Amino acid sequence: MIFQYKYLLKITKEIFKACGTPEPEAGIVADVLVSSNLMGLDSHGVIRIPQYVRMVQKGDIIPDSPLSILKETPNTAIVDGGWNFGPVSGIRGMEVAIEKAKANSIGCVTVRNCNHAGRLGAYPQLAAEENLIGMAVCSSFGGGHYVCPWGGREGRLATNPIAFAVPTEGNPILIDVSTSVVSEGKIRVMRDGGKELPEGWVLDANGKPSTNPKDFYGPPMGVILPLGGKQGYKGYAFSMIVEILGTVLLNEGYEHDEVQARGNGLWLMALDITAFISHEQFKSRINEMVTYLKSSKTAHGFDEVTIPGEIDFRLMARRKEEGVPMEDETWRQIEEVANELGVRP
Amino acid sequence: MIFQYKYLLKITKEIFKACGTPEPEAGIVADVLVSSNLMGLDSHGVIRIPQYVRMVQKGDIIPDSPLSILKETPNTAIVDGGWNFGPVSGIRGMEVAIEKAKANSIGCVTVRNCNHAGRLGAYPQLAAEENLIGMAVCSSFGGGHYVCPWGGREGRLATNPIAFAVPTEGNPILIDVSTSVVSEGKIRVMRDGGKELPEGWVLDANGKPSTNPKDFYGPPMGVILPLGGKQGYKGYAFSMIVEILGTVLLNEGYEHDEVQARGNGLWLMALDITAFISHEQFKSRINEMVTYLKSSKTAHGFDEVTIPGEIDFRLMARRKEEGVPMEDETWRQIEEVANELGVRP
């Protein structure tokens, strides 16, 4: 099935309003979810609607919970997301960082009590749209520890992504990558499709490399490897930056009750470019960098050199024009939730 | 040959003093070089002495050049390294960031006109020793562009390392990794030893994977791949964070005369932990994280899970005790320079 993105925005917003979410927050959640679909990150898109609605009904998401600031300085803040929707906590947290960066060159914010944050790139992207440099990392304490430490064979880390965005004369350069080889979701898709995994993705429960998705799911469960293959100690190192900023600096640990275990830990930063050079100089130098990178001849099997975010924004433009494709089953589940809430899809 | 590290510190300092370096700067350079040897990063250690001395003699390094601040806010500074030794510019730049972080929660500094910065981890390590979180990235504009962009087959990026350090109850956690698969230096060693390269390190000049070091050196020259193998777009993305902060934000471009082309671009950050949680809480949570990571059973072929920096500090302790090993040829070249300068080794 194919949907106009404006329709998806509207229906998503209405569904969340119908389960008690105030207007602006419902709009934020709809924006973050639908932008994921537009960029081809369907696993972080509207497929999450049923999950989020169930979490609201269970009380795990508190859709009218205010964001509060637990501690702040002119440059820093500890933001309490109050278990609102993850995207609401993330966007509001980045708004605090942006405000501080505009007033005092840099804003650096940790977000506690934050539900599933969704597409991490959405937060630095917001900073880039305000002509700032944006950075974000996201850890998961308690849940989703599918990734082993380098040299280990038991899950101790989440996929721990790092995101980064800067303004250009066009769309931002947008980096949003995990520090593991692959996400658990991709392995699930390969398993369900009866496919072998590429080498170097997972170890079985005994710590031996495997290409069989069943060796990952067990039981007993295997692990996903950190990014980097034989240089996986580098992916592990990047993952630890995320873990320290996203978990340790939030004063979170590794023994949790059920509530804490569902949390994402966010560390967000916004940096004022003009503390260093003018916006014009920056954008002109970015142009120069992009031209230089793209001037490289292509490798065997490639037909262009792209800049991070370029393919995502290209797909976004196409999907805004041609519509967003969706699996029938995904839409069936969204429709079911909508009907339950008396929203006419 | 084996040398006591205190002797190496002394002789290094004397050599640089003998070629016109003031006392404290000579000490900084000696510290950064010898600490590299102690940690096993011999390619960034005293082997650099002859190169640095020749650069002083040629006027490329200006050993009594003062560091100046071109622009600053309470949280940021553009530091002009004045083409002093790279380690002097790096340490002095981080000292500015540390001062700002202590006074105003965060300090963020770019360092321009900076020679070869050496071991990047030395700079965030300084922040960690002051109980702060330290971060550093290092780009090279003009020179050393051995790494291709994802999908490309021509060198457009340096190995672009990222370093990060935090205080613990013992040695800092110290991350210092490049965003490419490997450094050019390691390929040189394999070539000189007549060895095949592992798969996934380089492409030949036609953009095809090769395991022959000669295909990398050409001519025509091949390229080193970004970190990540089939997920090399992730290493490329991390490299671009370094490129944007280390080159673009310094208002540097890609067409250089000889002077500019030798430069490293540094972006340094120090963050006050107590803006978020107390030092005691932080160190206790770090302990908890380390215990949790190390509690993972080991994978096939490993006998322990280590934390970034752990092996380096372990080697440092051993080399402080047992001495620093050095190739005869390396020492011969250092001795030659020392004799020339009238320093008695």
C-alpha cells in the first residue's frame, strides 16, 4: 500500500490525540515517526504507533507529562522527560540545548526518564535547522543489550547510535549510525525471510561466529558484534563513548526495575558555529568539502560518492512526491488501533 | 635496545632545548612522545625526534612561538598554535578548554596553525586528569589523505581519529581510535616485512580490493578503506564528524600551499561532570559499568574483556618498570641528531 505523507501525519496525530496526547506533543510524535518513513527508516516510523498506544494505555508513556529541568547552568541542563513519548522528550531536550547554544555558544543536555527515542538523527537535525551544529548519543539501560563488548560473548551494550548534523545551503549533512555492525531488527527480518546472515554480524551463545540467525536468537541467545570486524575494538570504543555520556552521566546503572529498563539515555549538544566562523564561511567550506569528496572516482560496484544524509533526503523528496509504501500488515495494525480509539482512518 | 623511560624523557627534553625550545615546551613534547612509547604507540613516540628537529631547523616548527587566542567567549576559543610543536599546541589548547570548563561547565576549542599533533589521546587524557570529560578530534588538511570516502577510490580523508577520556578511581578510560580500518604506518610495516595485508584494508588504484601492499603504494596509489567493512559507510560518517569539526569549523579548505598542508586540525572539548552529577556518583557508576562489561564471558580466541585504555596503561606500568624497547636504527637516528646538537646521549 502507498500513502500520502500528509495523510500519515494527520492520522498519526489524531490517533495520539485520541489517547490523551495534547495537540503540540501529538504533532511532534507524528513528525518524528513520519520523517523516519520518508527517509526509509521504516522500522522507526509509523509501525511504532500500535506499540506507543499500548504503552500509553498501560501507563508507560504519560502523554501529558510536562518536561521539567532538574538542574541547570547557562550551558547545561538535566532534563526530566517525565516518561512522555521519547520523541517529545528528545525534541524538548534539544530545544533546551539550542536555546543555551544561542545564548551562550554551547548547550549540553542529558535527558532522563525518556521512553524509546526513535530516530536519533531527528534531534541534531533540529539544531542544524537552527544553523547550529547538533550532536546526540543514545544508550539503552537495562533493555536491548544485544551487543557484546570486544572480546566478550554476552550482550552488554545496546546498538548505541551516534548522530550529528550541520547546516548547509541545502539539506543538512545528517549522520545517524549505530556503533554495532547491525541492528537486531535487521537480523529479525533475515530470520523471518529464511536467509543466512552475512559473516561478521553475530556470535552464537558459545562465542563462535555464525551466519545462522537462529544461533543469535537461541535460546541460549548469541550476540551482535560491535562495528569494525577485526577492528571491532574501535566500534566497541565508540559504543563506550555513548554508554558513558548516555548512561553513566545520567547516573544510571545496570540493575533496574521494569520501569527504568525501558529507558533510553540521551545526551544532546548544540554548538553555535559563529563562536568560531560565520555561517557564510561555514557553508562555503562545507560546499568545498562536499565537492572535494565527490570528486573522487568511484570504487568497483559504486556509481557515486554520497554525503551522509544525502540518500535519506533524496528518498524523502521522492516519497513526499510518490507516497510512502507500507506493508499491509503494518497498516492493518494501525487501522485496528485507530478504530479502537474511534479515529476514522 | 631497552631504555629507562626517565632517561628518554631527559634526553628528549635536552635535544629540543638544544634546538631552541624553551624549558616548559620541551618538557611537554618529551612527555607526549615518551608517553606514546610507554603505551606501545611507538610510531608516535621518540621515533619522531629526528623529524621534529629537522622541522625546527627548516622553520616549519617554531619552538618559541607563543600560543595566542584569536577569538573567545566564556565557553569557546579559537587558539592559534603559531606553528609551535603540535603537542605544545594540543596541550595548551586543551588547557584553555579545561579552564573554561572549570569556570563555565564546558570549554570547546579549535586549534589552528598546528603541526603534527602526535598521540591524540594525550589531550582528553589531560582533561580526565583534571576530573573532566575530555574529547578531541584531529583532521589533516592537505596532507595524508589516504582514506577514500565510502563508494570512492581516491584518497580524500586522513585517518581522522576520535579520542575521549573520563576519570575513574584509577587510570582514565581512554579512547583513541582512527575512523579508518588501519593507519598508513601499519601498511608500510607489512610491506617492508614482505607480508600480505588482511582483506578489507585497501583498494588498488582501480578501486578493487587487494591484499598486496604494493597495490596501495602504486604508483598509481590506492586507498585505505574507512572503518567497518561492508558497513564502511559508518566509518565514513564518523570520519566526516572529524572532518567538519577539525577542518570546516577551522575555516580550512582543500587547496593548500605547502605550509598549510602540513597542518593538523584540532577540535577539543572539556565538560564539567558536576554540571550533571557529583564526581563520586560518576566514578561509582563508571565502576558499575566496568564490572558489568567485564562480567561477560569471553568469545572464542579471547581470554578477557578489557576497557579502552586498560591495555595501554598496563603496558605503561610494565615499561616504566622494565624499560622501553627500541629498534637499533631508531636509536641511531636519535643519537645522530643529539650529537649534531651537542647533546651527550
